[in-house]
Amino acid sequence: MAYTRGNLAVQERQKETQQSAYLEKTKVIKRRSQLPQKEKLLYLLSVVFVVAVMGVIGMSHVHSYDLNRQIHDTDNRILQAKRSIDQLQVEKQTLEMQVLEKAKQLGYVPIEDNNMIHLSPVSGASGTQNSDSGQND
């Protein structure tokens, strides 16, 4: 070997060894052992069981979501009904206040206490046929 100032990366070429008549090659063969059918069936059933449990849990979540949505919709309808009731009550009050004015415009006269008509309660249908005017004198 030649010394090249401390550089060990440079190596002297070795003489090629005599090639043999045949070249030995080794090949590693890995054989995977097959799982027994019972074990395969056990794995398959466990996967099916897990999927079924997840499906049941998912369906319960879907059902609770649907109930919550129905509750929310019902609350909204109740709120809208309350608003419309409030509006109708205000409209009723304004109409009640306008009744007297409209009656006066049409020529109706308010009833006084001394001109009131009093009817006595009649038991049976025969009492109403006998009176001609329908007023108590």
C-alpha cells in the first residue's frame, strides 16, 4: 500500500480474486403462516360486533338529535303563536274602543238603565209561546 500523506480514503486496488465456476446465491424465503379458520372467524365476528355497536350508538345520537330539533321547532311555533296572540289582543282592544264611535255614526243610541228590558227565565218551551211581545210589563 502506498502512503498518500495520511489519506486513508485512497486504497490500493486489490487483485481480483479468481472467479469460481459457479456463483452461489442465497435467497431468503419468508413464509407467512396462515391463520386458522376459527381465528379468522373470531376476528370477523369481533369486527362485525364492533360495527354493530357503533351503529346502535350512532342511531341513538341521531334519535336524540331529531328529538332536539323537534323541541326547537315546537318552541319556535309557540313563540310565534304568542306573538300573534299579543297582536290579536291589541287589535281586539282597538276594535272595542271603536265600537261606540262606529255605533254613534250609524245612529244607534246607548241604552240607559231605566229603559232596560228584563226577561225572566222560562223553564220549558211552552212559556215562550204564550207571550206576544216578549217583554215583561
